[in-house]
Amino acid sequence: MTAVEATTARPARTSGGARLVNRVFLVRELGILLALGLLVAVTAIANPRFLGAQSIKDLLLGSTILAILAVGQAVVVITRNVDLSVGSILGLSAFATGSLFVASPGLPIPVAVLVGLVLGAICGAVNGGLIAAARVPALVVTLGTLYVFRGIDYRWAGGRQINAADMPDGFLRLGNDTVLGIPLLTLVAVVVLVVAGFYLRSYRGGRELYAIGSDPDAARLSGIPVGRRVFFAFVASGALAGLAGVLHAARFGTLDANAGINSELNVVAAVVVGGVAIFGGSGSVYGAALGAVLLTTIASALPVLGINPFWQRAAVGALILAAIGLDRALAIRVARRLRGRSSHG
Amino acid sequence: MADPTATRVRSVFGSWDAVVLLALVLVAVVGAVTVDGAASPRFWRFVTLEAIPIALIALPLTLVVITGEIDLSVASVLGLTCVTVGQLWLWGVTSLPLVIAVAVVLGALLGAINGLFVTGFGLPSLAVTIGTLALYRGLAYVVLGDRAVANYPQSWTTGAIRPIPGTVIPWMILVVGALAVVVGLVLHATPIGRSLYAMGNNAEAARFSGISVGRTKFWLFVVTGAMSALAGVFWTLRFASARADNGTGLELAVVAAVLLGGVSIFGGRGALLGVLAAVALLGTLRNVLQLAYVPANTLTIVTGSLLIASVVGPNLAGRARERLRRRRAIGGPPVTTATPNPGEET
């Protein structure tokens, strides 16, 4: 296991072992892509309309918000932490966006996006501050802030509902317009994904996140500012959840205090299905985003395939178990291969 | 991840159990004095009814967390057993003992699946039980869809919440109490209990000292499943309703109670008394606030803040003490043991 983690943290090293490991994890992401392709193909054969323009648009729109949350969550999980508060941050930011437009209807849209991002980042900073400064487990802190942020949201909304009529048309169009058949929101998600993926792969700060997740103590001893990096991972996750909240508001128009409720475990599920190890140190944001797309596709493919939609949740659960089982089998194989190599010189 | 600072923290606070118990007494007394109706027997009946299923699940979950694992699927096991009780009734099973037996065996099986994935295949319990959380809840939906089964005989539903003669407190609390005594004795007075702490502190070392870590954890998951199922039967009968979404989100409430009770999420530390006090504290607080017409959402904020305070407070206090100690040690011989663990340094 340690051999796997250590080598994935340094792709620059071109030893045979590192290349093998890289290949395996490439295979891992290709695996999800393959599963996704298979699912789409089978569903399309059952009902060709599944590949119609409208249906694809719905599918992309549906996975966008989950994918953005999954990217943020992946950054946190790679550092061997977890952020359970993302659903509540999304809710808070979505309601903030709505109230903002109610208060001043002429507000430029970029300002609203910025407010959502900053609000999310502040929530993330609360998480990160508690975790990095007080050094307490992320699971406990974010379980706490899951309640706190949602509670603040409830107090603020107080049973009110904001309707699409309260929001400017331009903003709602953002949630439904397409460019060349691809929803605008999805393009936003792709930009987020590519930026995050590039940072994690090619920047020192990104590589250090993997090192922290592989072995926090070793990372600290080798001079990595663990506290600061973990703090920023949570700020990033919070900011992305805030962005997701704004997009949620744009897409659905109707908002109450329940936006994004109970979505935290879905997000973690997407990340795990996407091949990010729950104990950190390996995986990629691309995998996490693919995991989100796969989960959403399952949800919309089941009714098309004539399967009782009540099976959806069970299928997701089975998929998570299969994904972590597969990861474990791959890790054991890689470890054995690496050991074999080193013992034979 | 044993945390020596934590041991020192205990001497700061006396013990965490005492802190939680004190908070419970404080909430109960302040509530009784300031809030109308918070001293009535009816009030305590509601608090107890609410606490019973949470306590039933928290008892075995405490042991699971002490060994360094977690089970997030408990509320889904509860939901699936609720649905099973409903389905059995629809099929015409009229014997309550049989229904309970089937439900508990089913819960044990579901727990065994968790245990198999965690101990047999060596997968992280957090990921496994997030998976089975979705899987078991999904199966509940598959069985009942969005229907509800609600027409149970009066003897079942009132039987579940019948008071202890002469009081208004439901008799099920006696069952919870008896189970708590058993679990408490096992945890705090037997070699098995000591071995749970040992494997939570260092599973590897525990294995080398002859403790069968895998088998013990497997059975803990089985017991957790069975107890969640028992809670599910109680839930169904108390609300006279079996629905696939029964108890959704309850896992976080139970985990919150266990952690607030002073059990370390990394394992190896915690006591049953603190957990039981935390279950009672959260239940009492919720009902007091409700009676005081404080909106329910405030309680969400309070629960969350309490949870955060329960880990941040002791930790910061311990670190402050540690700094003080080290400052005193300056000038003396180099005290290497003053470094609690490398993880605490920056």
C-alpha cells in the first residue's frame, strides 16, 4: 500500500514502478469511462431517444452540480480528510444568491457568482481553520458544520421560498442556455475540472496534497506546510460548493432552505466511485467528476431501461462497493508487482 | 492515532463523561425551572421515546468506533427492517415474536455483510458503510416504494410504548438499560473490552499480542446490525408506520451522540457512560428548546456547535497546557517525552 502511495505522489520519477502505477490509475479512470460508455450504449439501444439532444442536455445539466462538488471533495479526500458540509454550504449559497436578487434585481450576474464563491470559501475557511489550527478530525468538524450551516440556512430562510419570478431572466438563462448543444453550466464545470486537475498534477502545491494524504507525518517532516495546504483544500472545497449553490439557483430558480440537503454522501460516493482512495494519497479530480457523471447517468438510465426507479439507490450502493473492491484488488496487485521487481533487482 | 494530549486533557476536565453528565443535569434543571412543562412526566416520556432507538444503535456503535471503525449504514438497516416489518404484516404474519426474530436476524445479516467487506476484504469501513447506506436504503425503496404500511394491531403499537406500571416512562427503556449494563460490563470489565481499546489504538500491535482483530470487528458489525434492526422494529411500532424513508439521516445523529460522548473518531478512547449521557443530553435539549418555542432549526445549530466544541475544546485546552509545561521545562534537561507525537508539531 505504502509503495503505491509513495510512487503515485511522484509522477516525475520515471522508474518502472511509477510508470506501472500511473498506468494502473489511468486504467482506473478508463474503467469508469468504459462503464459509463457501456451504460449509455445499452440504454440507447433500449431507447434511442436516450441519445437525443434534449436528453443529453438534461444528463449533462444533472451531473454538473454533483461534478463540481465532487471535484472539491476529491481535493479534500486526497489529503486524507473529508468534507461532509458541502451540501449545507450549497444550500446556504443558493439561498444567498436568491435573496441577493430579491433585494437588488439589477445586480450583475458575475457579482452574484462572486458572492456565492466567497460565501462558500468563508464556510470552507471555518472548516479548514478548525481542522488545521485546532487539529481535530475533519469528519467530526464537518459533521458539526453540516448541522450549523444548514441551521443558519433554515433560520435565514425561515420557511420562505424564492421563486423563479424573483430572479432576473439573464440569470435563469445561465442555467438553461447551451453553446453548441452543451449547457453553459457544464462548460463552467469543465473549466473548474481542468483548472483543478492541472493544479493537482503540475503544481508543487497540488503534488503536496498527495504527499499529505499518503502520510501526513512524513509530509510534515519533509517540510510541507501541512496545516496551510489542508486549510486551502477546505477553502477550495467550500468555494466550489458555493459556486455549485449559485449554479443550483440558476438552474432550478425555486429555492428554499432545503437546497442540496443530504447530498454530502452522494458527493463522497461519486468521489469513491471515481477511484479517489478514501484514505487519501491517490486518485484524480477527473475520476471524481466521471464518478459524478456515472451516478447521474445511472439515475436517468434506469427508468429508460424499464427498471423500477426505486432500484437506483441500491444500484449506487452496489457500485460503491464494487468500486472500492476493485481499487483494493488493483492496489494489492500493484504492491505485489512492485515487490517482485525490487526483489529481483 | 493515540493522542497522549487527550489523556492530559482528561485531568483538566476531570473526565469528559462528567462534563457531559453535568451538561445534561444543567439542561434538565434550567429547562425545568424556566420552561413551562419541561418538568412534567409527559415531557420525560417524550424524551425517553425519542432516545430509545438512538440509544439502541449508539450502544454497539460505541464499541465499533472504539475499535477505530465506523458504521454509517445503521439508519439504512433501521429503514430496511421497518419495511420488512411492514411487508411481513402485509403477508399476514401475525406473530410479533416471529416478526421481531426475522427483523433481528435480517439486521444481523446486513451487519455481517458490512463486517465481511471490512474485515474479510480489508476495505475501509467509512467507504463500505457509505456504500451499504445507499444499498440498504435502496433495497427498502425496492420493497415498499413510496407506500406506507400502517394498519398494525393496537396491541403491537401500544405494546411498544406501554409505560412501566405506575409511571409514564415507556418500558422499553428497561430493555435499553439492561443492554447498556451488558455492553458497559463487556467494554469496561472484561478482556474483550480491553482488547477493543487495544485494537483501536494500534490494530497491528493488537494482532501481534494475540487478539483476533478481524473476527472481533466482524461480530461488532453483526451486533450493530442486529441492534439497528431492533431499533427499526421499535420505530415502526412507535410511529405505527413502515416507510422506506424511516429514519433517514439518523446515522449522523447517532454518530454525533457517540462523538459528543467523548469517543475518539480514531478509536482507542471513550466510555459508554459519556455516550449514554450524550444521547440523553441531545434528546433533552431538543425537547426543552421545542417546548420553549425555539425554532427547530436552532437546535440544528446547537447540535453542530456542541459536536465541534466537544473535539475542539479539549484539544485546545490540552495544547495550551502542553505549551505551559514545555515552557516550565526549559532550562532543565532536554525532555524528549514532552513532544506528544510528531503530528502535534509544526
